[in-house]
Amino acid sequence: MPEKGRKKLRGQPELYDEVKGQVNLSLTATGVKGLDELAKQMGLSRSEFIEQVGRGLLPVLSPDELTALRRILTQLKADNSDEDLVACLAALSRLME
């Protein structure tokens, strides 16, 4: 977004050090709906959400990483009696559902 009171200029970068270009993607209706929901949760447009994923600003876990993280969280919750840690682990588990 440009600064308040400043007009956007065509061909001038806004948020990054380069100008965005148009790219076409083919998605199912379900994929578009899921993408829109994720972008909305992050307070981003569909385009900006994909931009941030591509730049590594929004990390993406592989299925194997997600499985390993769930296993470790389950073990930590079972082995720990610290209430704050258990609450944090529960919050992380909800994020991964």
C-alpha cells in the first residue's frame, strides 16, 4: 500500500523492491475457496498471500514435517505438567488442524 496521501504509480514497486507481474493459475473451485479463506485469515489479498508464501515470509510445512511436529507436540503434552507449556502446545495443535 502506498503511504497515505501518496498516489500509486504504475510500474513503480509498492511493497517490495520489484514490480509485480501478472501470473495465471489454474485452481479448482475448492482450491480457490481454501486460498481465499487462508488469505482472509491472514488479512491479505489472494495475490499478496501467494506473494508472501513465494518469498518465504509465510512458511509452509511439508506433510512429513507436519506429521513429525504433531507427534512431538503429542509427546510433549503427555510428558509435561507445566500449565503454560501445555496451553501453548494446545494452541499449536489447534493451528495445525
